[in-house]
Amino acid sequence: FEPDAGAAAPAPPIGTLHVKVTRCRDLINNDLVTGGQSDPYVVVSVGQKEFRTPTIDDVADPVWASPEAWAFPVHESSQSVQLRVYDAEDDHFAFNDALLGVANVQIDELAAMIADARGSQLDRAAGSRKSKRRYSTSLIEHAVEVDLVLDTSVYNGKSKSVVLMSHRASKPSKVFIEAHFVRAAEAVADDARAKHRPGLAAVLARAGAY
């Protein structure tokens, strides 16, 4: 098979999304009937690329103390980030890992959330005696924490009706990530080209991408 010499090369990424999963809160207890707690882990995916956190045993509010930073190439601002939270099962002959909840967010929506969180940081910094300019430089170089509510209607674990009835009375499940978007060097050097992609220039500007 000979590649078509006239075919256009795949477009380079417009940037890179960096994500850390830091914690979850108020997760469904898939082990309610056995007297334990879920053993959660999180899978993050953008396009065909995905990563998984380590499992934390027997906890509804897991915290990953030293989370790994994952990099996802972004080709379009309309791409989505998906986070799936599971309960790990020891006996895979009897049970599959239960899906506790899912969060989906488009890159442009996430960029807006990052921008809002950064703006709050800058506002607090500006109110101190230190220079706003100093903070505006240092904060943009770091990720900010964003929380996403999980859709728990996808839960498919053990004793589903009993567990869901118990969980409805509690707070919504959430997953927390640290994220920032780094603009591709090519896009930085050629803003005019970026403006041809719908909404991209505004998204990148709001996200503080560089």
C-alpha cells in the first residue's frame, strides 16, 4: 500500500493538556453490603490516550498524595476529557471492577474553568501587599485545581438498588484534578492561524496558555 502523496499531513496539536488526579469525594460505596468501602481508582482519557491512577483501598474520599502528571496532546478545543472512577475488585472471576461515576468535559469548557480558578488566585494575590505582577507570572506557570461532579447514574456494581438508594441521600460524588493547558510553540508564533479555528483564540487566552 502506497500512501497518497497528495494527502494532507495530520494537523499538529494546538497544545498539550497536563492533568493530575488529586482526590475524589463522597464516592459510591460499592462494598456497602459487606461492611467495607470502595477501593477507587481513576482513568483519565483524551482521544485514544488514557492513564490510570493507583488504587486506594477502602475509602470514600481518596487522596493521591503524589499524583503523576499526564500530558495529552490536544488537536481541537472541542475534544473532551473523560474521567471514569472505578471500584477495584479482587475477584475478577466473580465481579468486574464497578464503574462508580463518570465526568466528561470539553477542552474549551475546562480551559474556561482553569481561567476562572486562576483569576480567583490572582485576585487574592492582588489583595496582598505583594506585587500583582509577581503573582501573575508565578501562578500561570502552575496548574490549578478544578472539581467535577460525577454522573453516578452509570453505576453498575454489586447490589445496585440498595447502594444507589443509600447514596442518593449523600452529597454528590466529585473528582478533583489539577490541570493546565500549554499552547503549542507553533500556535504561539502564529496567532493568526489559530484564529481560523472557531473559538480557539478566546479559549487559549482565557486559559492563560503560553
